[in-house]
Amino acid sequence: MDINQIRYLLTIADNDFNLTRSAEVLHISQPAISKAIKDMEFKQQVKIFNRRKGKIVGLTRYGITLVKESKKVYEQYIEMVSKLNELSENETVKSFV
């Protein structure tokens, strides 16, 4: 999984599995988020989401674990980006001094 797929997964879970609202939050189309979900499940070869009449209604056991672990990874990613930005800003300031 890449970081965008993790972000999509977490956004879907945070928006009560409403794909339209999740797509709006992510600034992507609803078909794009649906395709990303299918790709995730295909690549992992497991069902992440429970569906009823074609609509996502929750997470499978695998999905629950995936969301839990994805939150940790995403928090670490945000921290890493923040630290890199901070270092970059410090280097820029030093080069002008």
C-alpha cells in the first residue's frame, strides 16, 4: 500500500464509509476512490470492507486491523514530513545568513 491508499482508507473510515463525502474531503472523484478501494482489496487479496447491496457498511476483521495499523503509519508519515520541512526551513535560513 502507498501513502495515498492509506489516506483514502482512513478518510473512508472517518467519514462513516460514505464514499461521496470521503471523495469530497480528499478532493478526488467518487469513481476514483471506488477504484482505489477495489485496487487495495485486489492487491491485498482480501476484503477490507463489508458491503450490503453493493454499499460499504463497515470493515472486515482484516479491515479493522488495517485501519488501526494504518493510523500509526500515517501519523509517522506526517511526523516525518514535518521534520523534513523543519530541516529544510533551517537550511534555507542558514544559506541566507
